[in-house]
Amino acid sequence: MSFNVLADQGSVVSALKSALGSGRLAHALLFLGPRGTGRRAAARELAKAVFCPQRTEDLEPCDTCGSCRLVDAGAHPDYQLIEPDEETNNIKIEPVRELIARSGLRPLQAPAKVFVIAEAERMNEYAQNALLKTLEEPPGATHIVLLASAAEGLLPTIRSRAQLVRFRPLGSAPPARAEDLARVQEALGYALSGATAEMALPPDWPRLEREEALAVVDLLARYFRETLLAREGVRYFGGVAERLHGLSRLEQALDASKIESLLLYLGECRELLTSNINLRIFFGVFWGRLRAELTDARRLLTPGAA
Ligand SMILES: [Zn+2]
């Protein structure tokens, strides 16, 4: 996964990337926003980007090196996620003390340490007070990311010491038009049907306007991002995936890296469409590649098909 998956939180991604790029990522960050807006995924991608020795020019983690994989597996020694206790739903002082102790130590493998406190407003007062000192004088090479859905649960002194990163509620993306959704449904159904390349242009597609083609590409990208984030418990109520039908088997058949490659491809499509490409040529290429990307899923879903 990469920051791409957070495309609905464009301002978050650009703020984080600009901090990374300038080498001025704050020691304390507060990711504030409703549950299910991708805060946790953003914190993890941020850790990967801080650690990754092969970070791309675009400041994305490479996703394939040992470091990226360890963070994804929740097993990187310089990355720690603290969550509320299952029984009490509170974060007690002990894990916070442990975090504070570790923050004073050198990183073990990465250039820095990243600690994430999920539902930080669930820290009791002792825990928050203990953390405050570390936030006031953060040891070098430590980033503490607090995730919260309501700032009120946090001490004002904690809030004032953490750099605020606001996650907007999902669903504030422009509403999807029914006819664009129908085309997305058609595109996915067609790509999965095993139709041959020669047949690959549904009759009315070459007559689409550029704006309509862009809407389809954007909705496809939204659909795949939602599919990817759904695996992390992020739910888009009224999102694109919820409005398309009969695709749950496809979603299960696609692995994360395939979805990522589809998202990259759709990004390229968007660029092509905003340049002056001839739409007929565009759709010819578009269909071929979409079918190719979905080949494995198609084989999995319809054994025996090409
Ligand atoms: Zn990497």
C-alpha cells in the first residue's frame, strides 16, 4: 500500500509529504478525524516512508523492501502501535510509560522511531500527563502520532504540542452519477467476462465525452481504493463499492499489490485523458490493460476461462 490509497485525503497526503521532503516532520502529530477515514493507514504509510531506504522520488515508501514489509506486518522494531485495552477500552499508563522509555533509546534499524497511539483520547489522565513531558521535550529521531476522533478528550497541553493533521469525513467526495456508476459496473463486468481484445470496445464508449471518460476513470479508482481500505476496516458508507453489485468475489480475488498496480495505472489514465489523447485510441489501450490487469482474478473466478 502507499499514500495513493489515501487519495480522498489529498491535503493530508500533501502535508505529510511536504514535511517528509523538507526533513521537518514534527515529533508529535495529531491525526484528527472521524473513525474510518484512514488515519491508521496514514500513520503506517508515514512510518514506512520515514524508514524506507528506497523511498521513491515522490516520497512514497517502496512497499517491497524488508523495512516496508516489517511495518506492514506490524513487526518493525522501531514502529509501535498502542491501542486501548480490550476490556476497559482505555489506554492505561503502562504502555505509555513503555513508549516513553523506548523513545529515549536509539532506533534499532531505521533512521527514526515512529510510535502511534490509536484512539489517543482513550488515554487516562495519568497516561496523558506522563506523555506530556515527552511531547514537550521530544527525544531526537522519534515521531509520536496520536490518532483521535475528538480533540476534547485530550489535554489542551497535549493538543497544543502536537501538529494537527485534519482528516475530513469521507463521502465529501463529489457524489457519483448513476450513469457513470453504470459504466464502471459495465467496465468491470466486461473486463472480467473474458471478452477478446477485438470485441473489447462496448459500442457506446467511443462516443463518450472526455469528461465522462474522466468520471469513469475516477470512479474506478475510488472503487479500488475503497476495496483496499475495506481490508483495514475503513468503511465508506454510500461509497462507490457499496453501489456496485455482484463484485464481492472480485474484491476477494484481488490481492493488495494488484489493486495498487491498478491504482497506479488509473492515475496514468487520468493524465492521458487530461492531455489531448484521442479518445478512441485511449479506450483501445484502456480496455486492453484493464483486462490484462484482471487476468488473474478472472482465472480465479472462472476456472477454465482464458
Ligand atoms: Zn521500502
